[in-house]
Amino acid sequence: MKKQLGLLIVFALLVGMSAKAEEKKNMPKPEAVATELKAVGGEHYPAKMKVSKVGSVKVDETFYHAYSGSLNEGGYHVILVDNKGNYLGFYPCEFEPVDVEEGAVLLDSGNSDSEGNTTYFKVPVGKDGPADKIRVDGTPVAFVKVPKKDAKPGATENVSPTATAAAAGPIQPEYREWTITRGGKSIPARALYVKEASGKVFLKSEGNGMTASFSLQELSDADRDYLKLLEK
């Protein structure tokens, strides 16, 4: 009975965390995105490119975040980041990304309708993220993905915001999205690190304020990397 009660409490905590995470926008600042792009380098960060915020694209129960990369020689990058702060890649295009709507980033076409309203081209973003290829004004555009660690020898690694923060020294705990795996199911949980004790990590739910403990094995690799960065 006690074990069942404990599981019910933990389940309630996870539900509270998950519900909050589904509606929370975790949009990194443009400066943080620019820092990550510099770390990736190459075509992902051309010389003198300026990175600015466009907006958060709602897709089902999550968000993707769009930024404009303005190129010194003309043209733009439509830069996309997921709701966990992972840089995904960019679409190169000649039109400026200026706004968002559900499921799409809006590009200024440079034209207006009969009433003088600006018309837009759309960069669709689906539940699985950006498509490998899209069409903008009838022209095929390929998504340039961030290099993977195992892409090929010498390839640039995908440097996460957590890794970037590590270079700056220990960080203070803040509410973030964790991934809790229990009973074969992974649940996104937005919570605050409280402490570690007896091999357990204590997290406080942003959704309902409850605190529960989890083993390190129940946390994702990204969560365990984050724990190493905390000032304890």
C-alpha cells in the first residue's frame, strides 16, 4: 500500500510538471544562440552575421524557436532551435524572417496585397521539426542541419547551451525541462533542482510546487550533464 501511494504521489508530480512544460516557451536569448552558432562555426556562422529573435512557433504541445541570421553580403538564415534549447540548423534564403504563426515562420516577400498589407512566404515547422527540404516562392530550399558528433572524423560537434555554460563556470539552479524515465515511459518534467542526497536527485515541480526524488538512472544524459554544471 505504501509503495502504491508513493508511486501515485510521484505520478501526480510528473503530471504537474508535464502539464506546465507543454505550455511553457523556453526561448533562448539571441546572444546565447549566437554563441552556440560560433561554437559550431563554418557555414552555420558566416562572418559578421547578426542574430536576432523572430518568435516561438507552436507545434502541437511544444514550441520551436526561430531567429533571423542577417548576412553581411545579403540574404538570411532562418535559424531554428527546439524547446530544450538545442540548435537544429538553418534554411538559407533571400527573404527576411520577420514573424511566426502556429506551425510556420513567416518571411517578408517584399510584396503587398491589393489593400497594402505585406504578404508572406511560409517556412513550415512540423511536429518532428524542420523538414529536410521545403519550397520558398517555388524555389527548393534544403535545411542545413547542425553537424552530429558521429557525422565524420573532424566534424564539428553539436555544442549544447549546457556545454557553453560549462565554460563560464558553475551555474545556479533554475527551472528547466527534465526527462524522467520510469516504468518504460519518458515524461518531460519542468522543475527546479533542490538537492542531491543518498544517491537521489530532488526536484521541485514548477506546475504544482511538489518536490520528489529521482535516481540518476531515471534522468536523461542531458540532465546528468546539467547536474555536473551546478554550483552545489
